[in-house]
Amino acid sequence: MSERTESKLLIVEDEESLREFLRAGLTERGFKVDLAVDGKEGLARAKAGKGRYAVYILDIVLPKMDGRDMVKTLRGAGDETPVLFLTAMDKIEDRVMGLEIGADDYVVKPFALEELVARLHALIRRSHIEGELSIKCGDLSVDRVERRVLYKGSRVDLTQREYQLLDYFIRHRGEVLSREQISRDVWGLTYTGESNFVDVYVRHLRQKIWDKEESQIRTVRGRGYLISEGTGDDSD
């Protein structure tokens, strides 16, 4: 198996001036950069270099194959390299769709290079933490290669977004996680305080995994949520 070069990026962007800006700016900040000008070339480079890239940076609107189809193809082939969408598509539904199909972060153009660099470092750190192939929390176990979730030995079918949330909880088991943290770290979204987006997906997990049993995901009043080894829900 090839060894991943931690700072190597694949950028797929059809706009030449932006492509060169990214190449120069990210190279100056210590990254190694490979470039592709359309989705088909990007997919070919990703497949040829599987395991060597730290992050794929993709536009969504690309010639020959758009970024979303590229991500679907990569994920379908078992490539879990972090993906960051860098795009002018700024609607919430666009961001949600991008994350739902398997992207790990979403940055809207125009953007500040320093923010992009910070997000890349965060994705790389997260991918290191996610290196465990299987994780267990009480009666709950997750096979992170197959993305298979078992509770007391029985399989639980989750959507992509539900799985991302559960995986995040288990990797941070024992920690109180605010709604702001969850929105940002799991889906790359800004929590405004007016949305119940996080609460809805926590409820989905509780219903699908624990049903009428006490949930391992506890509500900590005024602070957020935590997952513990045992059950017990202090919901508000």
C-alpha cells in the first residue's frame, strides 16, 4: 500500500487564474500540489494516486464530469480521502447536498486563502484521528472501513449524514459537544441558533439505534450533547 504524503493536495479547478492562485498560495504554505482542469482528469489522477493525497479540493461545476459525480465515484470505489468543495454555489441546499454525498467540507468563493489553509489543516488532523478502523462505545460498535454500525450485535442502517454524526460522537466520546461544534465539524455549516438541524439528526440516531431504550447520547442542558459508554438521557 502506498504511503500518503500528508501535505499533498489534488486541486480540480477549470478556471486557470484561480487554479494558479491556489497552486502558488498553497505551495508557498508548504503543501505539494497536483492540478487537474476537469472532472475526468481529476478522477483519473485521484485513482492513480489513491492513498497519496491528503485532501482533494474540487470545484462543483467542472467540464466533462462535475465535482459531485466525481465524489460519488470516488466514494463508491472506497476512496475515503477528505474532500473539500471550493465553489461559487452558496445556497444552504447546495452545501447540504455536497456534504450528504460524501464531501467533508465546503468553502464558498470568494474565499480567504488563510481560512482555506486552516480548513485543510483541520481536515488532515481529522483524518489522522479517524485512522482507527473500528471503534466501540459500550454496546455500540462501528466498522469504519465498511461503514457498518452494530448495536448489541444487530446492524443499524444509517444515512450518510446520520453516520457522519455518530462517527463524530464516538470519536469524541465523553466530551460535551456544542451544536456549534457539531454543525461546523461534521457538516461544515454555521449554526445560527435558530435551526434545529443538529437536534433533528440526534433524534434520528436515538430512534434508529436505541428506539425505546435509554440512549447513550445524552443532552447536557445549556451546553450540547455527549455520548457515553452507558445509557442515560438528560434531555431537556
